[in-house]
Amino acid sequence: MQTCDWPRNVGCPENSAPNKDLDDDPLLESSLSEFPQSVMRILFINFQKDRVSQQQQQQQQKQQQRVRALFCRLLREKRIILLVYTLSLLIIIINSERKR
């Protein structure tokens, strides 16, 4: 059987197999059969990494939102506490002025 330039198959008659000696190579056959699985594994791993990265970003954003909400709540409470403290001082001052 005639061999030819593979994969271009330049100069190959229609019925000839490119590089016939390679067609009988079991290692090549197993490599070729595993190649799509390897590619799919790599793609899946990369997809998983992207997905995990997106999940981590979403979790970080949620955490930041929670921290901001907590901080705002604490500020409001602190203002309320400060307001109550100020009003209490004013009441004490007013009461002490009345007693004089």
C-alpha cells in the first residue's frame, strides 16, 4: 500500500491509507482514542475552576454586603445611642437648672 503525507493526504490514491505502518500501532490507537477524553477532562477542569472562582466571587460580594449592612446598622445604633446619651445629658442639665 502506498504511503503519503498525513494528515494532508497529498498524493494519496483514494483507497490508500495514510502511513499504513502507523495504523497498526496500538499505542497510537489508544492515544487517539483517549485524546478526546483528555480534552474533555481539561475543559471540565477549567470549567470547574471558573465556576469555583465565580462562586467565590459571589460569596465575597455577599460577605461584603453583609459587612456593609452590619456596619450601617451599627452606625445607626451608635447614633441612636449617642442621641439618647445627649438627650439624657440635656435632661440632667435642664433638671439641674430648674433646681437652682
